[in-house]
Amino acid sequence: MTPLAAAILSAIAMTLIVGIRYLITSGGFALATRIRHPGLYAGLQPQMWREVGWSLLSAAIYGIPAGIVAWGWRAHGWTRIYTDIHAFPLWYAPLSVLLYLLAHDTWFYWTHRWMHVPALFRRIHTVHHASRPPTAWAAMSFHPWEAITGAVVIPALVFLIPIHVGALGAVLTIMTVMGVSNHMGWEMFPRALVHGPAGRWLITASHHQRHHDLYACNYGLYFRFWDRLCGTDKGIGTFAGQAKRA
């Protein structure tokens, strides 16, 4: 097999993996929503089909660069992904996860805020905000140009910050779970966390819901640091009987 064919095959395989991961994760959270809050998505079937369509297109946009980078890592040693857990001190593995989340959160905050510039919002970001209210299927419901801004982050970081393959899997799992759970329309985390000290710095569905309610606030992905520093944090939203702000 030629290198070009191998790279293309890897891109196709990764696209399928991203798409299937989306369907399983969003489908699982949608099922949990049906069980936990029956009727919450009543009447939203046309919207959810649109969300699935945009999300599967985004899966290809995410999968292609990831697949090419994965091929380069396996075939040519590209990237700083390592498999020997002893290549770095053991304490570095959880630190690398935190570094990736902080870097991703920083990129997301500023590109997301940029997407709310009126001209860009009308042309691009309106696809995501067309989900009113968002559902568990909306996490990857992006215009292709917005999907590109999200798709380049992790493939770029693996060239810059060393990370064990298992730690990278943890990053991708956190990214997927938080992306879906933040859009499903109810809070899965306990009140003690959401309204406690940790909740003042961590983003959950209650915080992101307020972004979808008010638009010009709460731009972060994992942490409230940039929102607090830049004065764009407007507390947490209310649903499922939650009325307290943090």
C-alpha cells in the first residue's frame, strides 16, 4: 500500500470512529434524558435530525486530520505521543491531561467568542444556536468552518505537548462527555458540585445552558477561568428545578 493510500485509509477509519463515537455517546445521553426527563425533547424531532446531519458532517471534518496524524504517528513517528508509560515520570500523565484541557479550553474560549462577532455568527455560528433548546445530539452540530476550528486543536497539540496514548484517550473521553452533557438540557452532576467551590471553576450543563439562553456570555468549554477573567461569566442557567445562581 502506498503512503498516500494508507493516509487516506486512516482518515476514513478515523472519520468512522468519530461518527460512531458521536452516535453512541449522544444516543446514550439522549436515552438517559428520555428516562430521567420524559418529554423533555418532545416536538424536537426535526431539530434533532438536523443536529445529527450537521454532526456527522463535523465527524468527517474532525476525523480527516486526526486520521492523517494517527497514520503519521504510526508510520513515521510524528507527534509527541508515547506508549512507554515510563518515558516520563508517572506524575506527568495526569498533568499532561490537564495541560491539554487547559490549552483546548483557551482555544475554544477565544474562537467561540470570535464566532459571536455578528458577521461570523450570522454566517457560521448560527448553525449551532439554531438548536433551541439544544439537545444531546447538538454537541457537534456545527457549520463546517466552525468544525474546522475545533478539529485542528488536538492534532496540533500532539505535536507540541508530550502525552501518553492512554492519557490522550482520557482527554478525548472528557472532551466527548462534556461536549454532549453540556447540551442535553439538564444537569447530571450533583448540586453539591455545581453550586459548590468546584462548580465556581468547572463548566457543566447549568453554566453552558446560560450561554444558549443569553448568547453573549459563558464561552468556555471545561473551565470558567477565561470567562471570569474577561468578565463574560454570567453564572449558571436554570432548568430542571434549579433556580440558584453561582
